[in-house]
Amino acid sequence: QVQLVESGGRVVQAGDSLRLSCVYSGPRFSDYSMGWFRQAPGKEREFVAVVNWSGRLTDYRDSVKGRFTISIDNDKTTVYLQMTSLKPEDTAVYYCAAGFGNRWYDPSMYRVWGQGTQVTVSS
């Protein structure tokens, strides 16, 4: 089965940078999309960023544009979320997910999820 394992979350200060990683294992399926979502206490899980299988198409929620960069390595084993200029409102559990389709903002498009990694940004 497909498995996603996330890492990289930690406590940082506002303005710091942090890179999250998501390692993909198991069968490979063409045309999958890899997304990052996050969920803060008391809030719904929300879309953060997505990259398609080729790595050539990306999208972000407005609040992270210009600060976050999503990428996928050449062998498609790892997806990254490079975060800069972190803000306290970025504090959340970040989840990596894999899915097929073009409903990139919809969590229901993603059928495989990682366990989540905690990012805490202090002021």
C-alpha cells in the first residue's frame, strides 16, 4: 500500500524558515497530486499547497504565497514544503496527502494521508 511519512516539524520563532518532508513509499501511480494541508486547534483542516506528479504545476493558498514553496524530487520519492518568514498563524499540524484528480483544494480528493507533523511558530 501507499504510505506517506512526514518529518521536519518543530518549534521555531516568527520569521524563521523550516522545511517539511514527506516520503512516499509503495506502488507508484501516474498523474497523482501531492498536497500539503494543515489543521490548527479549533479549526478545520485547510489546503496549503499542491504539486502535480511532474512537479511542473503548483498552487498555494493566498496566505502562504511568496513564503512557502512546494516541490517534488526527480525520483518522486519525497515532497517538500519549504516555509520562510513563518508567522504564529502558521502554527498547525501539517499533513502530506496523495490523490488523483484536479480538485486540489478539496481534502476528499486525497485518499492517502501522512501522520502529520507539528509546526509551532512562537512570536
